[in-house]
Amino acid sequence: MNEREILPATITVQDVSLLTEQRGSLVARGLLAFKEHKKRQLVLNSQDGRYRQARAIFDKQVCNIRKKSWTPEESAALFAAFKTFSRIAAEKYGKAYFPLAWFYSSGWQIVPKEQAAQGEAADAAGYEALKDVRQAAHYEQLAFEWCSRNRDAHDAELWFDLAACYIRGVAIEQDAELSVHWLKKAAEQGHELAQNQLGRMYETGRGSAQDDEQAVFWYRRAAEQGNGWALVGLGVMYLKGRGVEKDYQQAVYWFRKAAERGNVASQCQLAWLYRDGRGVEQDHKKSVYWFQKAAEQGDELAQYLLGGICEERPDAEQGYEQAAYWYRKAAEQNHVASQKQLGKMYRDGRGVEQDDVQAVYWFRKSAQQGNDWGQYYLGLMYQEGRGVEQDDTQALYWLCLAAEQGLEAAKEQVALMQNLARERINKPAETIALQAELFIPGAPRPLSVQRKILSRHATKKLALAEMRHMQSRIRKRVVSMRKRPARKPRRTQARSVLTRDEG
């Protein structure tokens, strides 16, 4: 056997093609066609290789959807994956459409700012959010059309993307049952994201009858492949005793496996279990450790809880400054309870410099999102004139909102204000005039009000009847105030000190 005979067949063909220069011949045309086919195949393989690398990075983050901040290395890797999807999508590589649509709708902080692009040290503040609704809609449409056209291909990843289109309502009306159909096909082929999502569908009864045993089955299949959310799902099933016998130790086992992989939700769950001593020996240090791990990844719930732990232990390593730090982190993500707590820190000067204006700012943020305690504290600030101009009408407005949500402290304060108003009615005309001025913004000065009332009525009885009528008008006015924007706050001197509470 000579040297040529042991060479690969493709090399022999290439060698022959080089010797054949007669383009018009049948053999030459066949060889040229074969070379073009191989060339296209190489390009496809190159695209597929780049896609696979980018998709692995993307899938890892989809498994940890609650994570909102990354290390500079992780942000750089995500942005590189995004750029790869963009390039191969421009080359009409259909598989790239779905992850690209997700990226554009994610709001992930992965786009380098100018200083990062200029080579400066990148940190969490060195990246901006990736958000483009128009581009997201464009690629969502392309993703659904491409997945639909190729749904007969034996491709579990394509089926998962199609299921995701149906469950999220991407470019088509939501259809949970069709989503379950495609998830099953993908899950049966071993696709871990599909297995986890199918477990979730069975757990919640979405798109199919609720079936905890099926949920546990699919969670376990995905968990065995290391899927973070499946590990959490399985831990929750053991924690609640759904589909399996309740077992805190098993719950800790699965949560720990996910937490060690960086899953935010499992880190929070594990912190709770250490705090309460369920399935493990109670350990506050380990509880703080896992809460901090989740908080550092941007989870607002973990930040809020960690702030609470620091506030409860001001004499330990944690303190009021750390509490204010974590409350602010969560408050800036619109976590309403953290906004309320940060307002209290500013009001009382704990962990931050005392500032009534800042307290009102954060109380208002919380109150406008419907937090009952935020509404209560904002009402008190208006009542006391701290950080805002004193205004009983605004105070009553916010206190009534809190009372309507069942907050007992707010109910008591509203009743107190009403009793005070009744007492004022039974006092001399000067006090009646003051009552009118307090409850009717823009009313005449007390003396003019007094004269006006006395000039119309000869007796105190008639004057009191008019005041009752005025009170009826006041109640209607308070209701209408709910539709008005709040008056611009002005800093004024406090009239009295707020009472402490347990909110």
C-alpha cells in the first residue's frame, strides 16, 4: 500500500479536483458542486459551534432567572454571547432568534459603559441594562415563525423554544396546553430546561391537570443534570410534602446543591432553614452567610431580609449602617417594604444622618405602591409637618388608605383625628373657625370665618349645624383628594415627635 492509498478519501478528492481544470466537463462540475456543499457545511458547523458556546452561557443564566447582578467576568461572557447571537442571527441562523429576543427583553445589566470599553476596571456599575422593546418584538416574531416552520425537526432545543413562545405569548396568543405538548417532547429527549419547566407546569396545574408526583418526577430528572431551578423545585416539594413525604433534611440537601451552584432562590431558602433550625441545627451566622450570597447577586428580597437582620443586631458585626445599606439596595429596585424601612431609618437617624425630607421621599415611594405601613408613616409625617408642610387633609388621606387595608394603627389614628374634630366643634367660635381653616385648604383666616358664621347665625346651635354640614363636605373632599397629585413637599419645623411603632 503506497502513501497515497492511506490518505483520507477527502484529500484524494481534493487532489483530483486540483488536477481537473476543465470546468465544462461533467466531472469538474460535480467536483465543484461537492466543494461548495462542503464549504457550506463548514460554515454551518462554524455557526453551530459559535451558537452552542453562546447558548450554554445563556441557558446557565436562564436557570438562575432571579439573579440580577454578575461579576465583571460573567457580564462580559453574557455580552459576548449576545453579540454572537446577533452576528449569526444576521446570517439567518434561526436558532439564534429566540435567545436574542430574550436578551433584548431581559433588562440584564451586561452592556459595557464607555469607561469599560476604554479599558478601565469594570464592576457592577460598569454595565448598563440591555433593553429594547422594539428589537425584542422583532426577534420574537422571527423566533416563533422559525420554530413553527421547523417543528418537525428532531430537535429538543427547538421544541423547548417553541414551548416557551406559547407559554410567554411570544408573537402569538398564550396557549399553556400547546406549551406542555412541546415541553413533553423536549423533556423526553433529555432537555433539562424542558424537564424543569414541565415539572413546574405539573406543580401549578398550568396547561395540564395538577400532578405533584409528575412534578417531582420531572424535577428530579432535571436536577440529576444539575439544573438549578429543578434543584430548588425538588427542595420545595420536600419542604411542603407535595408528591413526596415532607422531609426537611432532604429539602436542605437539594437547596444546598443549588445554592452552591449560585442559585439565588435556593440561597434564600437555605438561609431561612438555618435561621429557623429546620432540617439543620439553627445557625444565625450561616443564615446571614446565605442571605448575603443572594443579596450580593441583586436579589431584593434577600437584601431586605439581610437589612432586617442587621437592624435587629446593631451591636454585632452587622449594624444600622449595614441595615441602611441593604435597605437602600432593595429600595432602589422598588421593593416597597425596603422603601418603608429606609424611610424609618432616615426619620429616626439610624445608620444614616437624620433627614425628614428623605424619610418622606421613601415613605411616599412605598405608599404610592400600596404599602399600608408606608401610607401610615407618610400620613403621620403630614400630620406632624415633618419633611413636608403640615397638612391634615393629606394626613387623613394617607391614613385612610392604610386603614382601608386593615392596618389597626392607621384606624386608631383616623379615629383620633375624628374625635379631635368633634371636640373642636363643642368649643367657642374661635376654635370652630380654626377647625374650618385646618380642614379646608385655602379657607379665610380664623377671625373672618368667625365673623361670617356669627353674622349668619344668632345662636351657637345653628353655627354647629353649619359645621356639621361642612364636615360632610370635608369627607367628600378627602375622597376626591385621592385622585389629586400630592402637593409639593416643603421642609418645616416639626410640631411634635412621632410615636414609636412596630411597623
